[in-house]
Amino acid sequence: MIIRFKKYLKNLYIFFVFLSLTLFFFSTDKTEAKSFSVDNIEISRPFEINFDKNKVINEGFIEAFSKLVFTITISTDHKVIKDTKLNEIKGMIESFSIKEEKFIDEIYYVNLGVSFNKKKIFKYLENKNIFPSIPQRKKFLFIPIIIDEDQENLLVFSDNELSNEWNKFNKSHHLIEYVLPTEDLEDFNLIKKNYDLIEKYDFKEIINKYNLNDSIISLIFRNQKNLRILSRITINDNVVLKNLSFSNIDFDNAEKRLELIDNLKIIYEDYWKNFNKINTSIKLPIYIKVEADNSLKVSNFEKTLNNINLIYDYYILKFDKDFIYYQIIFNGTPNNFLKFMKRNNFNLNTQNKTWVLE
């Protein structure tokens, strides 16, 4: 009996040691998962008599916050940053690091990395009645086609000025990477063949060559007075058509074309962000227990939680010799959570209030 009791105490001791180490090592990953990291914030200022390094760092904080807000919110919400005070921004910063600093010709240069607390950012935006989106980068096949209605002519590939200039102008907060098609006579003939039905043509024969699930087909109808742009946006087989009109645009003017490219990229970025929007007002508590003696399962489970952007937070409520009990705050529905977990090869028994990770 005494031997059994000693063995039980030994196993219990090993369990607590393992658990304490698990909590220690996972705490760093969890902190990183709770933050938004903004890197490569470059500031330069003249090194004068009244030079104040703290002022330069503060400017870096403002620029980092601006870049983050531009990345996770749609364009109509960007005005929020104009009202944000420096003290408010500092209150949402978890840490920052000076990646590089140097003096060249009496100019001070600094490169900053800033980490913002994700929960505080979400709370701040929620108070402004703004829902953020998951900052997920995505490749889209982009096919711009200029249709000259006066001459009944198609301009594609290298003959298309919009196509040639599209990827020359990108901003650091853009999430979409545009893959332009290679020049192909067969594709050109296929598009030309469908000229009369171009607005209904799905372009699948061309799209399938590029092994990309998502695409944007931009049809630019041009005449002497106006531009009409019909955008066919496909994400995960969901197709949306956007019809836009622009008047008095001189398409032959390089500056005006750049302005048009910028406007179109804002529209496409906004659509992608709306597609990934997080409803932070939904805070669903989910309770899950995981076998305590399966260290690999515990490790993989926490790594998965750290990588799901819709998870607002998670905690260990308690533990015993059999299970570790988690509470997860999720910005979504139970079905969405189960889909995320299944996608990561985790199955859950949901028969009771506390779900069991199988």
C-alpha cells in the first residue's frame, strides 16, 4: 500500500513538473500569438542641436499604428487613426525593438519593430464600432482587359498599359499579391473569340492554367468620355461582380492611370478584408479538456490555438491527474471553431458542456 502511494506521489510530481514546464514554454508562444507585429518602420530625421531620439521613436509608434490599422481595416475606417493620441497608441504597445540605427551625413536613421497587443487593438476598434479583418496575405490571378468601345478592340498583356504598370505601385499594408498572366497567343485568341459575350465569359480555360483558386478579371470598357470597369472577383468558387464608373479620366495620362490603379487596389483590398472580417463583439466561451499525459497532443493543441486568428484568448482553468481544462474565447460560432479544428486534424466530442479532444 505504501509503495503504491509513493508511486502515485512520484507520478503526480512528474505530472506537475511536466505541466509547469509546459506552461512556461508555451507562455512565450502564446504572448506572440496575442500580438500584431509591425516591422520595418523606417524613420529619418536631421541630427541637430535639439535632436530628441524619443520624439523620433514616438513618430515610429504613430507610423506603426497607422500601418497596422491600414492592414486590418477597410479604407472607409482609416480615418480612425487621425483621432488616435500618442498615449493611446503607447497603451496598446507590448514591446518594440530598434532593428538598426545609424548616422549618415548628419541624418539619423532608425528601423523599428513594434508589437501591439491584439486584444487591446480589437477593443479599441470595437469601441469605434469598427470590426477588423484577419491580416491574411493572398495571391490572386489578375487579368486586366481594356476594351476600346470606339474601335471595338481588345488590349491584353503587353499592349495593355494597366497590366504593365499594375505591379509597379504597391503599398506595405496591401495584403493581395497579384499574379499577372504570361503573354499567350492562344489565350488572346480565346478572349477575342468571346468578345461579344465578354461580360458573361468565365475565363476558366485561362484561369485553370495557373493553379490559383482565386482570381480577379477586370474588364475596362473605354470610350472618349468614360471608363466603366466590371470586376469579376472569385474567392473559393464564390463569384462577385463589381461595376464601377469613372468619368473624365484621361487614360493616356500616366498620373491618372496611377490614380486609377490605386483606386482599384483599394476596392479589391476592401473586398478581401470584408471577406476575412472578425466580429469581435461575439465572444463565445468554449470549454475543452485534453488528456494531461499526452504531451504531444497538448503541444499541438496549443500551437493550433495560437494560430487561429479568431481566438480572442484562451486560459487553463484547472487540471487534475487525467485532464487539462481550457476555456477558449472565440470570435465566431461553434461550427466555425469545429471547422478550424477539423482542418488541423483535431476531432472533438461535443456531447457535454465541456468538449473532449479525442
